Amino acid sequence: MKNIFIFIRRYFNFLFFMTLQIICIILLVKNSDTYGATYANIANEITGRINTQYNTVHNFFNLRENNLQLQAENTRLKNLLGSNFETTDTTFIKHIDSVMTDTLGKQRKYLWLPAKVVNNTISQQYNYMTIHRGSNQGVKKDMAVISSTGIAGTIIDVSENYCRAMSLLHRNSKVSSMLKKSQIPGSVEWDGKDPYYLTLRKIPKSTPVAKGDSVVTSNYSANFPPNMMIGIVSEITKDPGSNDFIIQIKTSTNFYTLEYVNIVENLQLEEQRRLEAVKVKNE
Amino acid sequence: MSLLIKNIIRFVLFILIQVYILSQVPPLHQFITPYLYFLFILWLPFTISRTALLFLGFCLGITLDYFLGVPGLHAAPCVLIAYLRPFLINLLISQEGTELNYAEPSIKSMGFTPYSLYVLVFTFVHHFYLVLIEWMHFGTFLYFLGKVTATTGVSLILIFITEMLFFRKQQFRTNTG
């Protein structure tokens, strides 16, 4: 017993070093999927507050460009107001909820909330953005983040007044997408190299693809509304190991100047998830 | 200014510069991310105890990690260089007893060549370990080698510029003083 204490005292620094290293690695590994700990929330809240301060200065320099962008987006939205509604089958409606439907019998599926980005990284391998809108303002996990020019990420972590989104420029980010022309679905990922380019996979080689084709979110994507712009095809290579193309796409969102975004809630997502979670009985 | 206040100010400044300037710089190339913040550990006084050194290294790393959203990634290399620092300092200036005469490592207190070697070794160790952890998750070997070399080079230039811009005056402390 005495020897153990002598050993610990003698190698205290080395043991302390090893403990800290192990803590670091555990943090890193735990973090690689999602944050589970409330303690991430606290840190999020504090760094978010400092980021807001920094942002008030930083924003001033981007005002002109942002005003132009906002104006362009407003015009676009005014032209497209009906696009967030989905027609439901009206043949067998039992009762009509006056809040959820409008007079034409359309049911609201996507709700758009405005929000402001207070911190955003691009130079890391795992990029996140912090957005000044939290659970008090109706943000939930898995909502979509969409900028005025294209989609930007997914919410992964929410505190009272801030939320943190996994950017498209993240090693683990995967978005269900399709080629606008042929409607063939694929998956958009990031290879961690250039923040201007994303990779589109799982498009079979038989699909007609050309440079300059638009890539949009697919009809199967649960949290993103369909037909939201992701980017434009810039380079097409054939994967020798499979039947698929590897397509480089140029992002339509400029991640360098991301500032005002919309957070989009799929009001029917929970219902869809619940239905999909039920085990099929005739299997 | 007391040593404690000076180091607290340094800590805050290094973190802010790293988070808001160096990590915001549009990447020149996929291999290059400039790092400067770990200079805080290299500039700590000679007399600091090894346990405190390790603890400060961990604090510095974890603070940066929470700003960048990847807990543990930078803390691990910081703890490593904090652990190795006393060994290298003993190796470089064992005979002359400099640690008694000057407060902290600098060009003036250690001499140009030993100090450069000191900075070079720790910059390399820091980046090697950092990229190694990143590489465990993904990447090719070429990416690993390229990133270590390029990042070390850019960081060294930055450190060199910092040393020239903020020349730290070091008082010669005598025993009689």
C-alpha cells in the first residue's frame, strides 16, 4: 500500500498528464456524434453571448451586402408565397382545423422563422454555426437552416436563446438531394477540402448530367423543404469502384458571408417519424 | 505589471486572436490553418510548477475548443506540450541557470538559437499531434504530412513576426535585488 502512494507521488505529473489526455480524447469521441451533455449547452450559451458582442462590430462592415441580399430575397418570396403550402387530399376530410389550413384547403407544412448567425466557422473540418434563436423562440432539434441563396445546415443543439447548427461544411453532414432536371435522388456530403465545393454521391452512371445543372433538395428529405437550391454541378468524375458518379458541386450559399438565415420547421415531421417508427406488421 | 495579470491578459488576447482572426481567415489552401494561441504556454514563467503548467495548458485548449465547437481537439496537444516543456527547457539551458536570472523564455533570456529550437520543436509537436488526432477520423497520409509541414511553417512565420512586433523586455534579476 505504501509503495502505491510512493509511486503516485513520484509520477504524479505523468499521471496527471495522462488523465488530462484521456479526458481530451473522451470529449472528442463523445462529441463526434452529437452533444448529449447539458454542459455543452452552458458553454454554448456563454460563448454565444461573447459572439453576439463581437458580431455587433463585425456586422457593420457587411451591412451593404446584406441589405442587397435581403431585398433580393424579399422580392423572391413575394413571388413565391404559395410555395410553402401543400395540397392534401380533400376527398375524405373529416374536420377542418382553422389554424392549420387556409381557405383553399391547403395545409401548412413548412414554417419559416428568421434568425441571425452570430458565429460561423469555415476553416475547420467540422464546421458549426451558432444562431441567435433558441428554444424560447421555437427552435427544435433537426430543423433546417436555409440562407437566402441556398441551404446551409441542420440544427443539432438548442439552448434557451441560442442554437447550434451543423454546417453543410461538416464531415458528418448528409443531405438528401436530387438533380433538378432528372429528379434522380442522391446524397450531398463534404470532403473537408474546399469550403466552396460539396460532393454529390449515389447518382447512377446512366443519369444524364452536365456541367451547370442545378442540384436541389429532394422530395424525400425530411427536414428540408423540397426544391431548395444546394448548388451547381461543376465537375463530374466516374467512380471506378461502383456504378455511381462522384459529382463536385459549387455551393450556392456563400458560407463566408453567412449572416441572416431562415430556420425552417417541418410541422409534419414528428408525425412522419412516428409513422415510420412503427413496425410493419406483415413482415 | 504583475506576472499574474500579464498572463491573464495574454490568455484572453491569444484566445480572441485565434478565434476571431486566425480561424476566420479564408483558408489559403486546404493544408494551411494558422495557429498562434499555444505561444501562451511557451511564454509562461520558468518558475511555474509542472502541475500548474499542465492545468493551464488544458484550460487554454478547452477554452479554444468550446469557441470552435470541437471539445478536446486542441486541448490534447496543449496538454502534451505543457508536459514536455520542462524537459526541453532543462535540456537547453541546464548549465547557465538562466531560469534564476530571467522570468520567462524569450530570445533575450535564452539566446536566439536555443529559443528558436525551443519554438520549432513545440510548434512541430503541437501540429503533429493535432493533425494526428484529426487524421484518426479521416484523411490520407499525404494529407497528414502536408498539413503538418505547411501548418508548422505558417505558424513559425507568425510566431517570428509576433516576437519582432512585441519585443518583451526582460529584467535581469539578481540575487541581491
